[in-house]
Amino acid sequence: MVSKKSRKDKPGWKLFNEYPITEYKCGLKAGDRVVLRKDLVILDDKGNPTGEIHSRGEAWVVLPGSNLSPNVVWFHQADGKRHTWNDDATIPEWFEVSGRNEG
């Protein structure tokens, strides 16, 4: 996975090719299934809505994370795309666990 660097970093891209994180600080684990608690409006780099909306109840799967970005949770969205979210107190506000990875 290639991701645009934070605006605070130098312009460019960094390659994510290893995903060893299987447990996140927020308590989610790779393989957990979650659903959105409310509609999620996707914003562009300037904070404007893109027109893309993920609906309340949409199911996502927690993916293993990267050491290059240890403070984000990686998800597999219902549309097949990957999405990252800050590994912080906003996780339970936006996501409800619908199935646990017991492995």
C-alpha cells in the first residue's frame, strides 16, 4: 500500500509493505468486524465533502497495521478499499464491534 505522507512531512509518498500490528491501542484486533455507528462523509484535503458517504451500519473489517504508521487503525471497507482511522478515543464513537477475531 502506498500512502501520501502527512502534510507536516516532506512532500511525497511512502511504501507500506509490512503489517505486523495485530492489536491496536483502542482494543480492536486484526480480523474484528465492525459497523459504522453513523454516516461517514468523506472529505478532501481541504476539508470539503467529496460526495462519497459511508452509511450507518456499513460493515468493515479490521486489518493488520504498519509500524510506519503505528497510531492508525487499518480497515477494509465494504467497497473493497482500505481506510485508516486514528487509533484514539474516536473509535468507539464511530465504530461498533459486530464480531471478534478470537484467533
